[in-house]
Amino acid sequence: MIMETPGHSLFGFLLILLLVQAQDQSDFISLDCGLPEGTSYTETSTNISYISDASYINSGVSENVTWTYRDSHQRQMLKLRSFPQGIRNCYNVSIVKGTKYLIRASFLYGNYDGLNLLPTFDLYVGNSLWETVNITDKGIDIVKDLIHITSLNEVHICLIDTGNGVPFISALEFRPLLNMTYQTVSGSLSLAARLDVGSTDYQNFRFPFDVYDRIWPAYNFEGWTQVSTKHTVDPSGNNHQLPSIVMKTASTPINGSKPAEFWWDTIDSSQYYVFMHFAEVVELQPNQIRAFNITHNGDLYFGPIVPNYLSTLSVFSEKPLEAANRHLFSFIAIKNTTLPPIVNALEIYTAKNISEFEADQGDVDAITNIKSTYGVKRDWQGDPCVPIRYPWSGLTCSNETTPRIISLNLSASELIGEISSYISNLTMLQTLDLSYNELTGELPEFLVNFPNLRNINLTRNKFTGSVPKALLQRAEAGSLTLSVGENPDLCTSLKCDNKRKNNKKKKHLLLIILSTIISVILPILMGILVIYKRRKQRENLRRSIEERLLKSKNRQVRYSEILFISDNLKTVIGEGGFGKVYLGAVSDRTQVAIKLLSKASRQGYNEFRAEAQILTVVHHKNLVALIGYCDEAENKALIYELMANGNLRKHLSASSTKVLSWMERLQIAVDAAQGLEYLHNGCNPPIIHRDMKTSNILLNERMQAKISDFGLSRVFANESDTHLSTCPAGTFGYVDPMIHSSGNFTKKSDVYSFGIVLFELVTGQPAIIKGSEDNIHIVDWAKPLIEEGNIQNIIDPRLEGSTGSCSVGKFVELALSCTLSASAERPDMNDVVSQLIECLKMGQERTPQMPPNNAENLSYNSMGSELLLSPR
């Protein structure tokens, strides 16, 4: 198809009209992503007005590119919005239905996070992949243009975390076009290249020069030369409205006797469209002729082409190019022509099949009201079901033209109140999971009315009343899986009514039975009393120990009592630096671990006394509790709460039969960090542990982590004190390298040791990794792989891809920062705790599961920090 500008009779009037249009951006939508809410500005180089994106999205974090890159980019590229949480984050933008738009997404990494980690992520429009954004240079911006007609009144632009770095966006822009422009059979077009051929200014032109705000980079073909005019090239009459400043320059081959060519090689099966724009910029003499044909891979594409003087001619096909490994275009001068071919501008697009599914409006209204009722704080934005591969977390949608919500999972979402009546409007539900919340009231009758409901999980809430009879009957018939356990005030039986009727009868019967029992058992009680007196002395001894150890501050016991509660040291449950550890029982409900100091102990009495003194006065949920101690001549013992699941190192070892999940590891890291942070900042004076390692992190029956072994700990009079050690302390592989040169122990020494623990948690490797030839320190092994971008190669293979990219990336960054060689650059433990809690939240959002054992830990205030990674 050829589109050209008509004559110049109305040129003056149309030029004035064009200049007026060029200043009109009333229909532009220009979002500066990351700009503070409610603010706006005008970019001076383009006169385009930008506003904040905050009202178009409710997630993400505002960031700034580093100063190094600020002078070479326009203002809208200096801020960005990053999305460290959630797999999908979507913009909702209201537009005019049926209008063709140029949609532009811009990205400038600018090392905003100081990590020099270049991400790759997917960009979606509606239900369809627009482009994969691959950031290859931290200082070069990437611009993605899409020409698209929407069939809806709003468009959803979604950034998808594919596990290769944190998605981000710098600017999002919408420019309305005439529907007659860029006409193709394929519908939507994604820009591959747009070239201002022959430009003499070597700069990019856009609005106000281009009324559609297309960006025109300068480009010159090798072996071609530039020609230009000072006059204006008339854009009127050509629907593509090419800017005069682009069309007044052109390229022409130096050797006019040979065909002028350009080409590109394809890397996939994409369909290509080419738009070529021509204008004669040389006022030809009567004896001069410029005429040429265009061929594609040897076949005639268009021709003959005779450009008009100062008037735009556009050449394009409404059908895509024939598939080929290389697309070669040749410009061949026709016979008797006196001038070589000329090219002013080129555009190359790939076809995009953009499907704009939209969830059922009734479902959208229902889930939006549910979100509002419960204050759900998840990645719930945009269309709940689109893209279909990435619905809202906790939802499953049907794969149809109008997707329906078929599963709602709000387990462990801190819901309160009654079951929302809006759930009844999700009429196609097959699964409903509201377990592990604080929901109250009776179960609503509408639960019976879902025709397709197959699974209901209401476990561990505070429901009252009775389960509707119809639900129980469906569950008994096998057509419904119903879980209503751990609701103590909820009757889950079909016989609830009968039980109420029989209550009075049972009371009368109970009185008769009681009177009979009393008359029978009185003689028996007398016999029991005799037996009781014989056992009283033994029980009094146990009670005395229990009173002193569990209820009073008098924690010292005699060695004879140690023998009594351990059944004469019958059961050995472990062995450490002190000596053997025995199982004991202070009462029927309280088992303990008894650490008995061996005469051959490597640690000795001083460490024994230090640990007893510290644990007698220090108490925290993530520190192993000292229940009592024995300090009697040669018999020394410490009595601890029993940590049934042993130490962390045992669970991380290759020989462990139980593999800790990523969520368990994150929770253990948070627990241990909170215990260490308490020693540093919650004790007055502060305490430095000096022997932090995985074998000193113990796990109770609920897998809650607690720090143990305080024999090497030191108390300091004030915050800035250090401890000068004249003898070795700590464990090889965990000791701060700076200790060897300075001998000073500080809080940052503990931080280093804790960083080694973090590396062990994510890799499963010990602090010192044994090799076939030499041993290697875990940091020296992991750090080069991380710097090469191969984080996946250090992750414990037993985790089998269960880690989320965001949480594991942040976790590894934290481990690196804790083990920096300069102690001053390491974070404080309060920062470590904050960042680990963020990692835990990221993991929970990615894989919503059962609530963690220590969910109360998440009440800790997250302060956050930016990390600049330096060499170790």
C-alpha cells in the first residue's frame, strides 16, 4: 500500500493546524513510575507533562537511579518503581475503548539497588506476553513500544517475576493514534526498530516534533551518504503524520549503480511488518529523475517509487513478510533514472496476538468486595484472573474466554469477623479455604448453595453453632471434602439437636450415679490413702525440685537431685564441649536436658560459670532457657529446657533424613537473629556471644530455633566496648577474620558468624567445605558464583526449586553483607532481623501455606536497608 501527501494548495493552513496539534497532549497519559503520589511536572526537553503512577497501581517500591546516570537521561527515567514482592504486579489504566494507542514502557536500571544485578522479566498486556525485558546494561534505557487497539475501557499492564531478578519500570505512556494508521491484518504491533535515516543531528526526536510522540533515533547505513533540505516537509494528508524534522533528511547510496540494501536476521518465528517513508529533499532539475523499485529477498515488494518533493510517501503491506531466516531489502534504480534511491525513515514491527480476556464482572465485584471486607494485603490488583497464568495469589480461574473464579484460598490471612456474604456471589467456586484465621459466628447457609463446590476447609477458626445439615450430608456421601477441625465451639455432628434434648436427662442420671459411686469408693479411698503416704516422701522431693526450678528464682539444686530427676543419669542424649548431656524430667510435663561437666572437659569451670551467670538473668523466647544448675564440689551441671529436635547443623547435613523446607529455614533464621539481636541490643549491658554457629542453634519440638552455649560469651559495660582476646575463642570457619589481626571481639564479630550461618542455611554446606584436594571456606566458595549471577548454583539442591527468587536473592545479599571484610560495613543485628522478616514475608506470599510456627515474630518493625556489596 502506498500513502502519500496530496498537493500543497492548503499547505499553509495545514501547517498552522499541525503546529496547534503538536502542542496538544490532552489525550496523552504519561506516568512517571515511582514519582510520589499527587506530584507532577513538565519535562523541559519535550514539554510533556508527567504525573505519578501511584493511583494506577497499589504495590511496588519507589526507587532512584544512582547519580552516575542522572545527567544523561530525561527526568521520567530518573525514578522507577520496583516490585520485590509478588509474582505479578499490574497497572490498571482507563482508556477509550476502540481507540488505537501507542503504548510505551521504559526501563532504566541505573543500579538503583547498588547490587549491579541486571534482571530479566516478562511484560504482559492483558492475557498476552508483550515482551521479555532483558536488562543488559545498567546505564542504557530500554523502550518497548506497542501499537494496540483495546476492546475494553481499561488495559492491564503487568510485570511478571520470572525468577531472574526484581522487575521494575521507569515510565508508562499512552498516545492515541488515528485508527487508519499502521493498518495490518494482525492487529497489534510491537516495535523492533524505528530509524530516522540520514539524520544530521544525531539525536532522538519525539514530541513536540512528532504529534504521536514516536521516538526517532538517528541512523545511517554504511556506504550511504546524507542528503537534506532546509524546507519543511508537509506531513498533512498522510495518516502516519511523519515529523518534518525526520523527513527533511535522508540517505542515498554513494554508488548509485549498485543496489542499496539493508537486512536483518530473524531469531524466532515472528511475523514482521515494514513501514518505509520517503520524501524528495532535493529540488530536481527537468533532466533529473529519481525512481526505484524495492525488492524483498529478490521478489518485488513495491515499485516503482517516485518520491514527491517535500511531500511524504509511505509504503507498507497490510500482510506480514514471508517467513525467512534473513529479510533482505534492496532499493534498485530503474532504467533511465539519473539519481540513486533515497530513504528518509524506516519502521519495523513484529506482530503480536494480544488477547484481552476479562474475568466475569460478577466475580470481579465479589472478590473486590471480599478484598475490602477483610483488608486483604496481597498482590490483588488488576483483573483477578488475567493473565490466566498469573491470577491473584490465592485464586484459581477457569481457562475460558470469560474466566471464572473456581478456587479461593485465604488460609492464614489474618481474617477476622464472619464469613463474608460476598463469597456467595462466586457462584462457580469449586474450592474454598478459609483455614487458620480468626473467623467467628455461625457457618452461613449459602455454603450449601454452591453447585460445583467440592472442597471446604474451615480448620482452626472460632466458629460457633452447628455445621449446616446439608453440608454434613454431602460430606458423608463423598461429594464434598469438609474440614472443620479445631473449632472448639462448633458442633460437627448430625446429632447436635439430639444432644441438646438429652442434656437434662443426663444431669438427673449423673446425680444418681454420683451418689452410688460415693458409697462404693469411700472404702477404696481409705486404702489408697495408705499407699499415698508411702509415696509421699518421693513425691515431695520431686515437687520441691519442681517448685525451685520452674516457679522460683532459686535455681540451684543438689547433685543428689540431679541423679533423682535423671534416673541416675540413665539416658544420654548428646555430648559437647562440657561433657555428656542427659535426659531428665522435672515433672510429668516438663522434660529437661542436663549438661554434666566432665572432669576432662575442654571448656572448664570458667565457661560453665559464665554460661550459668548469663542465662540466670537473660530471658528471651529465642534463647535456650536455663532451668537450674548444680555447683557442688566436683559435680557441675546445667539444666536446660529440652530441645527435642537437636541442633541446626544436624538438620542441614547431607545425612539428615529430614530436609528443611525453605520456609522452615527462613523462620529459623528469623528466630536465631532475634535471639542474637536481643543479646546485642536488649540486654544492658550488651552481650556478645562469640561462638555463633549452626551447632549452637537448637530446635524444639515445634522447630522453633533458640541460641545456646554461652560459655564464651562476654558482657560489656557499654555499647562501644570491645573484648581483647589473648586466647582463641569461637569455632574455626565462623570467627571474624579481623579477630586474627586485632584480637577485638565486637557485635560485628557475631554478625560475621551469623552471616556464615545464613550461608549454611541457603546452601546446606558446612562453614568449611571439604574437597578432594583442599578445603575451602563457604564464603570463598559461594561469593564468586554469586558475582557471576549464578545464585541457583549455590542453593541447596534438596530444596528442588521451592525457593522464591525474591526471598532467596535478598537472603543471599544479606549473607554477603554480614560477611564483609570490613566490620564497619556489616549491618547491625536489628537490620538483619528486619531484612530476614522481609524475606519470610516474600516467601509466604510466593507459596501461601500453613501458618509458620512463630508467626508472632512478624510483629517486629521492619526498618529495611539498602546494601552495597563490597569484596570480601
